[in-house]
Amino acid sequence: MKTLAIVLAMSVAGAGVAGSANAGCVTGAVVGGVAGHYAHHHALLGAAAGCAVGHHMAVMKKRRLAEQRAAAAHGAPPPH
């Protein structure tokens, strides 16, 4: 339980200074840490995996939004 509290405290502290991709890492770390905690007390492993997945998803979202903005600027329909 202490590990979970530490992970949550660190993620909340880091959320204020995080960029969009780093915010994905922080969010993923919180979710992964909680899931890992309940999955046989692997909170740190879950937080690390959640950070990687959250960062990847944030980068992909940022890239998709940039593509949509570029398509809208050129008058083309947005990609699917």
C-alpha cells in the first residue's frame, strides 16, 4: 500500500510540470500502478508499463491531431 501511495504522490507532483506526452506517462503510470498493485503487488512494474503505454498513446494522439489540422488547412477531408 505504501508503494501505491508513493506512486500516486509522485505522479500528482509531476503532473503540474509535465508536457502532453509526459502527462500521458503520468496518467498511464497511475493506472498501471493501481492495476499492478491489485495484480499480486506489482505496482512498480505496472506503473512502468503504464507509463510506456500512456506516453505512446499521447504521442499518437498528438500526431493524429496534427494530421487533422494539416488536412483542414489544405481543405482536404480528414484522414480516417
